Amino acid sequence: MEWQPDEQGLQQVLQLLKDSQSPDTATQRAVQEKLEQLNQFPDFNNYLIFVLTSLKSEDEPTRSLSGLILKNNVKAHYQNFPPAVADFIKRECLNNIGDPSPLIRATIGILITTIASKGELQTWPELLPQLCNLLNSEDYNTCEGSFGALQKICEDSSELLDSDALNRPLNIMIPKFLQFFKHCSPKIRSHAIACVNQFIIGRAQALMDNIDTFIESLFALAGDEDCEVRKNVCRALVMLLEVRIDRLIPHMHSIIQYMLQRTQDADENVALEACEFWLTLAEQPICKEALSGHLVQLIPILVNGMKYSEIDIILLKGDVEEDDTVPDSEQDIKPRFHKSRTVTLQHEGGEGEEGEDIDEDEDDDDDTLSDWNLRKCSAAALDVLANVFRDDLLPHLLPLLKGLLFHPDWVIKESGILVLGAIAEGCMQGMVQYLPELIPHLIQCLCDKKALVRSIACWTLSRYAHWVVSQPPDAHLKPLMTELLKRILDGNKRVQEAACSAFATLEEEACTELVPYLSFILDTLVFAFGKYQHKNLLILYDAIGTLADSVGHHLNQPEYIQKLMPPLIQKWNELKDEDKDLFPLLECLSSVATALQSGFLPYCEPVYQRCVTLVQKTLAQAMVRTHIYSHTLFYMNIMILSYMQDTMPEVRQSSFALLGDLTKACFPHVKPCIAEFMPILGTNLNPEFISVCNNATWAIGEICMQMGVEMQPYVALVLPHLVEIINRPNTPKTLLENTGTTSDPITIGRLGYVCPQEVAPMLQQFIRPWCTSLRNIRDNEEKDSAFRGICVMIGVNPGGVVQDFIFFCDAVASWVNPKDDLRDMFCKILHGFKDQVGEENWQQFSEQFPPILKERLSACYGV
């Protein structure tokens, strides 16, 4: 017989649901205790599903809340549910997926997905067929509810749906979803595209088999009146550009025209999705050829998108000029990761990767708007396009810039300054002739009455710091430094932050040019200690550390030591051992100690003693927590091993940087523990923690180069993760950030170099993103070892590169000056491919090359 609630029990559950909506913390605590008690009774979950699906007399928020509590119980205790309870919940979900209320339908969809994600897709065989069947229902609510649930399942379990474990249900689902692209309801059309979109990046076979139908169906929806549908169409085209550009090339002109319209869509979410298209296109070898004729339309659209919207200005408190006495709220302070200066590879123009200074510099224009928005995306797109087109972009930009930079409306003027910063790297050569006039104008903008103009001027000036430093000091360096130091003491916290970051960039460029002004600089930075709130204090540590790195032993003067050390030591003494602010302060102190040399001696003992105590204390806690002890490990290896397993990402990140450094410096001491280190490195290849993942990847690459063929037992531990990371869609792409961090492709290349037989079979799965990532970094030893690995792997598995050979050609052409033996390896592969396909086919193939690539391959490699 079907389960029925007991009336008294039902009232108790309803009362609990009402109480849980109370803002009173004591009531909330009581609710939590009551929930824990009730979870001892298995049929408590029956009551929760009953309220959600059957108790129509209750208000919707209470019913939905009941479902969300049940979802949490499923997450935490599903394996303990008696089979009868689990079956009752599943049945109720499927019977009520068409509830008249959108809120209840969505809650049931979330609940179904949560059950499915607990390994239940295999043991709930009727779920997918039933949901697909319900799509045919005449009742709109049933169709929409089922699609909502399917969309969530596709999001959460895309890989499983494309596997043999479930007998490949996608073969039925994809064609079914495609039929609904023509449905009369925009909500259903939107669900259908969103479902299919989940399978683009993974190149699901069922989708690849229907790719032409999918693309035709997308084109048919191009003019859809519903903004959610348009958004999903744009998203699909952006992903297809990454994985099936071959299918888009014949339609590229119309797609570009469509995206130009959509980037100006009245709905900002649609415009943002469309704007991603330019970012993704810029990474493709065909970009220059495809976009050249459209720049005249595209550039004004991107520039227009770079203005702050009214809502941005409200969120950024754009009208608040002075806020430096307002304490920071702790949730505004993002965790700051220790940045290992040895790990990050420099990419074109000298900026570091994620985790380097850039993650402070690049977002100064609006970093508290942490969500990716149209302004950021437009600026990022202009930045990458400037790197593709270089000075060819300027004829389209300069006429616009003049009107923007001197505009009376501060919002427009501000966007012009952002434009100028965004093109700095790509168009530097062409901009040089205008800089003697522009730099003084920007320095003037540092005094603008609007804080948002002052802060963006800081950032843009930092982008031209290299040029400023190349001129006689009195021309621009001195006035820029004077004004930036004033801005470091600005009354607005956002301006302080931007100025501090910009000054750190100037320090790196100017180095010893700053020595004559050290006294003045230190006075300002030390004064800021007393003025700054918590968040900016952390950036100030960085500016001081960078100053020490830049001027080195010139800082070792009694006068400077007397200014700088007392406030630093005061902070050092104020901070408790468990305070996370010790990270940036320790980093700052290590730079200062290195610069001061003997001048740091008076402070050595207290700082060193405390560091040792910190290590011992933390190590003791780690050893208690993980019971690590072994006579065979060195003390150093015990320490690294425990920190590699720390719960704090920034600790793990630093430990991997240390492991990589030790591997390079003294591998014999590290080698005995490789068997313990490798599994931990493998589990940290998780791109959710990008800096941790980057350092773990880098350390694996360094270990590869030392271990050689002895890496074989560990290939299977790490390779699948590395391949997954390199294939992840690069979002969000923050301005100037080299998101698909290059450690990953370099490590894959190195792994293939030492173990080609094990890695080469997967070549086809990573060769395209591998080439796209490494074409953008300048010649260096790490790039060299990675390319040797790819060449060896192509020797083992030539078929793995055939489909994406144009990308390999493009990556080879990115080398300015490869070593002779590496050049020979490239020659052998290029000529081997040409000989294999024959002269006529090679001619056809090379016709697709952009002219510059064709010239380069012919000149350097004779093909």
C-alpha cells in the first residue's frame, strides 16, 4: 500500500519548515538540531517529498524549501535510505514533474538530478526513458518540467551519458532534443539547445554524428525573439568555434555578421555570450583572415561595450569619492594565493600567468564586480585582437580614441582610457609616436575628480610603464611616479588599490632607475601603512616586496632601513600565528631580507625563530591529523608531504612550488619519496583551484625531466587529468589573462618526451589545444622540451596529428629560433607529412594557411 503521512507528524514537519524561514539565529540553531534528530527516522524523507509534491494547500516557498532540505539529505545520507523510501521519492518526483508551479517543477528537477548524481543513473534505468517520453506530453508543464530536469542531468552527468556504462542514451537523446528546436514555446526551445550544448566541448559522438543538423537548426533560430534562446544559440556557436571550426568555416561570413548584431543585443546576457565569440575566434589560426574585412564594424562595437553601465556604477559605488576610513568587510577580501616566482611562465610581453601580479593588475578597472560582464569581455576581446592584428587595428581605433579620451562625460572618457590600456600590448609599436602626448594626458587623469577615472588611469599607465622607463627619467618617469605615489594615498580605496598595483608594475620595469627617489617612495609606502584598510594592506605588502626585488642592495642604507623595518616588524608582531595575512607579509619580508643582506641581521633572529616555530607547529598538527611518520623519509620530505595534503589551497600551492624547485636543485633527495608524492600531485590536478593545479602541473613536469623513463608507472595517474584540463573551455577569460595556463601543455609535452609509448595514443585528444596554447609563448627551455615531446609522440602515433595538422604547423611557426636539432625534428615531420599526402594534396591543404604562416613555413622549413 502507498505510504501516507501521519497528521501529527505532518504538522511537526510543517512547523519546522516555517521555523526554518525565521531570521532569528536561536530559532535557526533549534531547527538544525531538530533536523538532525528527525534524520534518525527514515520516513522523515517521505514527509519532505509529500510536502513538496502533494501538499498543494501549502504556499510554494514552504513546499520548495521542503524539497531543498530533502535534496541536502539525499546528498548527505542517500546510501542509508531504505529501498522503500528511495523508491517512493523517485516515483513522486516523476509523477509530479509537471506541477503547475515553475518553482516546484524546478525544485523537483534539482532533486532528481541530485539522486541521479549519487550513482543512481545506473540503478534508475527508467529515469531517462521516462523523462524523454514525457517531453511528448500535450501538457506544457509536464514537457517543461521534464526538460528542466533533463537539462540539469545533462549539465551534471554529460560524460556518463556518453559512455557505455549506460548503453549510450545520447544516441536517442540528441536527435530527440534537436526536434524541439522548432517547438512553439521559447522556454522549451531554450531547454533543448541548452541540453545539446552540454555535449559540444566533449565532442560527444552522438552529437558529432548529427553535427550538420545541429548547425542548421541553430541558424534557423538566429532571429528568435526570445533572449534566452538567442543566448544559447550564441553560446553554442562559440563552443563550436573551439571544437568544430571546420563545420563553421563555410558559413563564417554570415556567422560574423550575426555575432556583430548579437554583441549589440538589447539583452546584456545575450551580448556577453556573443562577445565571447571574438575572444574565441582570436585564438584560431584563421582569425586574421576571417575578421580583416569586419574590423571596421567590430571595433566600434567592442569600444562601445567597454563603457560602465548604470548598474555597474551603482554596484561600484561610482559616486562615492572618499571611503578610505570605512573598514573592509571580510567577505570582500578574496583569498590571496602565494605566488611562486619560479613557477609562472612569462607569456608575450612579460605578464605572468594566473597567480602572478596580473591577477591584481588586470582587474583594477572593476574587480569587485567579480562576475564576468560585457565591459570586461569587450576589453579582453580588444586586447587579444590587438595581439592578433597588431598595428593594423589602429586605423579603426585612433579616430574613435581621440573623441573618447577628451570627452566631457566621465563615463565615456573612462572607457577611452580602458581602450588605451587594452591595446597597449598588441599595438605598442604603432602607439609609440602618440605616447609623448598621451602619457602626460593620462598622468593628468590621475587627478580627475572621479575615482573610477583615477583608478583606470593608474592601470592604463602601468601598461605603458615599459615605454615610460625607456625615456629620459625627467620626461615621464618622474612625473608619473610623483602622481602615482599621491594616488597611493588617495581618499578612495579603489584608487589606492589600482595605484599600488600600478606602482608595483612600474617598480618591476624601472628597477634601479628608482634608486634616486627611494627616500620619497618609502615615505609614501610607510605612510600608507597607517592609512590602509585590510584589503589594500595586502597589496601594499606586494608593492614593498616588489620594490625590494627591483632595487636590491640599494635598499641597504641605514636611513631606508630605519623607515621601512619598524612598521613591517610591528605588523609581524601584531599578527597571530594562524592569521592568513602572514602569507603576503612573509613573502614581502623574504624580498626585503634578500635586498637588505647584512642590513637585515638585527631582525634575522626573531623572524627566523618564528618561522621555525610556525613550521614545527603546523607540522605537528599535520602529523597528528594524518599520522604521517616514517623513518625512511627525510624531515624535509615529511614536511612537504604534510603540506601537500593541507586543507588550505594556498598551502598546497606553495608546497608544490617548493617541490618543483627542490626537484630542479637536488633531485637525489626528492627521488626516494616520488611514489608518495605522485598520487597527491595527481589528485590536485583540479582546475577549480587554478593556482594549485598550475603549480602541481609544473612540479610534475620538472619531475618528468629528472625521472625520464622511470615516470612510466605514474603516467596513468596524471595524464587523464592533464588532458581533461587542456580541453576545458577557457572561461572566464579575464583581460590579458593567459587562462589555459601553459604549465599544462608543457607538462603533457614533457611526459610524452620521457614516456612516448604511453602518452602518444592520446595525442588526438589534446594536440589541438596543446598547439593553440604553446604558440603564444616565447622560445624558452620549457617550450623546447615540450615540443621535443610532441615530435617524439608524432613519431610513435602520426595518425594522432593528421586531423589537426594545421594547428601543429601554426605552433611550429611560432618558434623564432629553435635549436638546430629541434628544427630538424620539425623539418622531418613537415616533409614527412607532405611526402605522405603528395604534392597536389599538400597544395590544397596549404591553401588554408593564413599568408604569414605559409611564408614562415616556406622560409624556415622549405615546405
